[in-house]
Amino acid sequence: ALSVSLVRSDDNTPLYFISQIQDITETRNAEEALRQAEEKYRTIFENSLEGIFQSTPAGRFITVNPALARMWGYDSPEDMVTSVTDIGHQIYTDPAIREEHTRLLREHGGNLTGFEYQAYCKDGSTIWVSENVHSIEGEDGVVLYEGTVENISSRKQAEDTLKESEKR
């Protein structure tokens, strides 16, 4: 980067120039590396087959990826984030399960793997999901949940079919 300033006398006559040259190669390289890392993250987030989310402990989605919105029947991630204002009552078929989820998350040091529950879709139908979630502290010190969700309805249906078969 180059900056040049003209120095003038009291009567406004030009006297000399002051110039400063600064090598900003490292800064530019760091900015480009950051841009590339952000683009890779965005691509993974947008194209993942698993649902990915970030939410508040109080029950609001902050962000969801397209796969999660599709899984629960929403038109877009934005539609899901604005429509779901209470995860415990709008997503969980039993709000007590959400409370159990939060309790277990605290008990397990902020990490919960393979938490299964039945969830409502936008149209009122239900699906079974398995969630992996961890709590993080955001930039402002606020705790957030981040995680992935997989639709396991087919597996649950197969398990139920096997149980019925074994009973017979």
C-alpha cells in the first residue's frame, strides 16, 4: 500500500512529498485464506445431506441448513427459522423430551450423541430423528447449541416390524 501527502508552506507553496510504503502481502494472503475457508464451510453447510442447525437453549433456531428444512417440510431454511419460535412445542412431539434433551446435554458436559426423538414436520406429520449436539459459547458469551440431525424413520419402522414379527 502506498500513501502520499503533499506538505505545503504557510503561504500554500508546495514544499515536498511524504510517502509511506507498506507491504500488505501477508494481510492479503490471510484475507484470501479466510475467504476460502469460509467458502468451504458454506459449501459443506449448504450441501450436506444431514440436517445442521444452531439454536438457543430457549428453543429458537438461529440457522438451519437446507437439508434440515427439507427434512421437516419447510420451503427454505429462512422459512423454518422464522416459523419455528418454540422448538420444544413445535418440533418435539412431547415437550418433556426437549427438557430431557437439555438436562442430558448439561449432564454430559455439553455433548449429546445419538439422542432419538419423534418430531413434528411442518404439515403435522411425524418423523423419528437422531440428533448429535454440543453446546458452545458464542462471541458474546451466550450459550448456543450446534448439531446435526438424521431422519431415522425407516430404521424405526424396520425395528417395529421386527418386534411384531418376533411376537408372532
